[in-house]
Amino acid sequence: MPLLFSCEGSDDSYHDVPLAVIQPGNFPQLTYDVSQNPPTQSGFELGRKLFYDGRLSSDGLVSCAFCHIQENAFTHHGHTVSHGVDNLVGTRNSPAIQNMGFLSTYMWDGVTTHLDLQPLIPLTSDVEMNGDLSAILAMMKGDARYKKLFSQAFPGEAITMENMLKALSQFMVMMVSSNSKFDMYRRGEGGATLTPDEQEGYTLFNQKCATCHATDLMTDNSFRNNGLAVNPQVNDVGRYKVTEAAADYYKFRVPSLRNVALTAPYMHDGRFGSLESVLNHYSSGIVNSPTLDSLLSNNGTLGIPLSPHEKEVIIAFLNTLTDTDFITNTSFSYHD
Amino acid sequence: MKLKYILAAFTVATAFVSCSNDDAASNVSGTGTLNVEFDNAFAGDDLLLNSQTYITSQNEVLKVSTVKYIVSNIVLTKDDGTTVTYPKSNSYFIVNEADEATHVLELANIPAGNYTKIKFGIGVDQEQFNAGASGQGDFLALAQSEDMLWSWSAGYKFVAFEGTFTSATVADATPFMLHTGQTGSSYNYTEVTLNLPTQALVRQNITPQIHIVTDVSKFIDGTNKINLSANNSMGMGAMIMGGEALPLITANLNAAFTVDHVHND
């Protein structure tokens, strides 16, 4: 009898390997509940395969990776907004996929608060992936590799939407970016030090930027109106659409600044092509409005005063947030 | 003599009757199936899609093209007061007027007993929604295929009620679309408890059917009145998918469902 079982294949003797989510010492606590969906090697590989699979989209081409490219910290280099199936475009810039397990809301307007559900938004959007969940289920059930990965990651369970989303979460939760020069310096690792310019930039950053871009994650997870001129063609009301509260007009989520040197263009609609443009906006480009953040209006002066030198050193500091480990880590890359 | 025979016959008959009572009493064990039918109506009339017109108390004349709602979290109460909660992960259904196969929910493995009440939710409860993908099974795929998924928020539509209407102020047939679900200020999930006029006797060999009538007129014409003409912005249609109308409609749902009768086979 035992001989018969072992002949049936390796599945019965396969032991999935649990993965420990990295909790960097200088980060806030993980918000994702891993007890409901503990990451394992198979779940991670399954999530990765899904992430790079264009068959999730209606035209077979637009995978998640299409707009979230590893070299750009999983953003869409050079694209203000991205083009999805049939070259349709949306209204918002592709945000970075990094440190997702430490955030509390997702998307520029924070419309969803659970990482498991977030992929449904680009997946089912008719201008992004335009995916048909029932067709995706059928595709996975007919694919030998998916069948194997699902049976290893979720033994004894059917291939379901639930498990597909859980696998994607397992993949994303493991994508922690915490080994930039800044991180090494903060944790006193590898003898990392900041140059005088970088140090000066960091001091200025703490004085002028860190209220909103708070903690070593560089976001306080709040929604703010940072004084961008409203584009009348789009009139993107941001957080208002979610809460329907007038106080939330034109407010968007404060993004993390990690890997910011790689994630151009900037802002919810990608309107600024460089960090210089961003700092110019804060120093002299702020547009007033009823919901403008109070931090950007001081006794009638709009914006954050910054001299050319200060801008230079702040940018030098921001460059230390680049995590080469993260963007070259092949475990996050496409595998056959 | 005749009387003796009548008495004898009566005694025999009584004996038979008491035998079958004993049988019923002793077979309340094991599990069975309970069917719950949702029969959509408009006020006192049957609901016919895309044909019959219906008039509301606000004198708006409707033609209905779509009625869909999520039914969830079914809890049954027995005559001894104890409750049976249908397993949560199996307890999400979409009733779609256009698809007859969705009108009857077949609940399996119900403990045998005499049931007196049924409770169900309309929509996906907040506890499940906050759990992300856990416990969803394939319900998200079903919701998308039934167009009950809000793509932009990865959230559910709880009730979809659509069609066209005319009124004193709206002469040409104009679309209306009413979708409830989570909005910025309210979650809009509600639970409805209905008493069964006669008990549903679930047995291993008896499958009762609870026939619920859903009066869809109450969605907009219940305790709270929703005026479609007043919501018809720029003549482009009454699109009611957010804002203060949704909690009002949700409150109306409690009176929209009644148990018309119970069959025990």
C-alpha cells in the first residue's frame, strides 16, 4: 500500500516552506494579518506567477507586471498614466508595489483597506486589465502549473478566487524594501554613513517634509490636498469619491518616498517628471483651495520655503532611499 | 350494531392516526434540506421584467429591467428557540429576477427540526468584507458575472434595481439605476427576520420550502420615499448609487420581505 502512494507522485510528500515576513527594525508594525494567510514558498511562487501572467487580462497581454516594473520599484517608468487593454488609459499614475503589508489603505484614494481585495480593482477595471474572474478561474483550472502550485500552496482546497487573491497577497507581503543606504544608516548596518549633503538633506527633510512623509516608511497614511492645480479635463476629486465628505475634495494618499528616485513621474496623475519639479511645486507652485492642507499655508504664505541649495541636498537625501537589493532581487522577478 | 361498527372503525382510524404521529415525532433526527424561494413582486402584483408597467405612490410609472440582490448569513430558529446558522462560507447567494435558477436557495444539511423563523442579510456583512479574501471562495467571481461587483472599490453592490420611468415631470422613458452598497458614510448592510406562518418541518425525508415574497416597490416606496424624478439630474437618468439615499433604501428593505407560505412536502 505505501508503495502505491509514493508512486502517485511527489505531491503527497511535498512540504511547503513557511516564509517569515521581514519586519525591519526601523519600520512601523505590519498591518496585514498573516494569521489569516500565512505566506509560504508555494503561495509566494503562485502569487508571482499570477503577477506576471498576461492571461489574467482580457487581451492576454496586460499582466500586473506590465504597469509595475521591478527596475522602477514596480512603477511604470515614464508613464504619467498607464495604457491597459486596447490601449485604453486611466486617470492615475501607477504607484509602487513595495512594503504593502505595512500600509493601511491602498490606491490613491484609499478606496480599499484590505490588500487581498486591492488587485481586483486594476484586474476588473475596463481600462486596465479588464479581467473576467470566471474566465480566469477556468484558465487556471486548465493549466498544469497552476494546478500544481495551487495544490501545494492550498493543499486539499479547490482553485478559487479566494486562494488566487491570497497568493497575490503572499507575494506582495514578501516584497519588503528596507535595504537602502538610508536604512543601513538608520539601523547602523554595514558601516553606512550619509555624506554631508545627504545628512543636511535629511535634517531639512525632517524639518520640512516629515510631518506628512513620516516614519522610515515616509508616509503617515493620511489623505491630503497638497496644492496641485486641478486639471479640469479630469477633475479628479480623489478621496471625496470614497467618503463623499466635502472636506475630502482633491485629497490623495500620502505616498511612501522609498525608491522615489526610481518612481518618476510623480503625483497621482504623474504630472511632475522630476524631483526638482516636485520641490519647485512645494516651494512656489502651491495653488490655494478650500481643502488645501494647513501645513502648506502659513500666515498667508503658501508652500514650503526652499532655497536652491536646500532643494539640491534634499534630493541628495532622497536618492539614499533607493534600494538596489529590492529592484534586483530575482525572487521578485519573472520566472518561467 | 351500526354504532358498534362505527365506534370500531373510529378506534381503528384513531389508532392509525396515532401511529403516524409517533412516526413523525420519532423521525426528528439527522439532517435534511430546506428550500428558500424569493419571489419578486411589485406591490400586490407579480413582477414582470421589461413589459408590465407599475405605478408608485409618488405617481411615477416604472418599467423594471433588473432586480438583483445578495442574500447572506442565513440563520434559522427552531420551535425550542435554538438557532441554526448556515455555514458562513456557503451562505452568500445572488437572487437575480432574470435567472429563474437563482430564485430558490437550496440549503443542505439542515438539522431536522420544526423551524419558526428565518433571518437573512441583504448584502455582504462588514465582518466578511473586512476579512479580505478569506472566506470568499468564488463569490467574487459570481458577483462579477452578475454585475454585482463595484470594480473601482473592489466592493459589492448589495441591491441592483434598474429600469425606466416616466412621471408628471418626466415625459420620456428615462433610465433609473439604484445600487446599494458601502458608501463613504454608511455600510448599508441589513438583516431581515421573518416569522414563518406555519412551521417548516425539516426531516431526512421532508424538504420544506419557505416562499418569500419580495415587494420591490418598497425599495423606493416604503417607509422612506425615494422620488426618481427628483434624482434625475440633467435628464440623464436617476442614478442612485451613493449618498444619503442609500441608508434610506436600506431601511426600507426590512419591510420588503414577507413569508407568503411554507410548504412541507
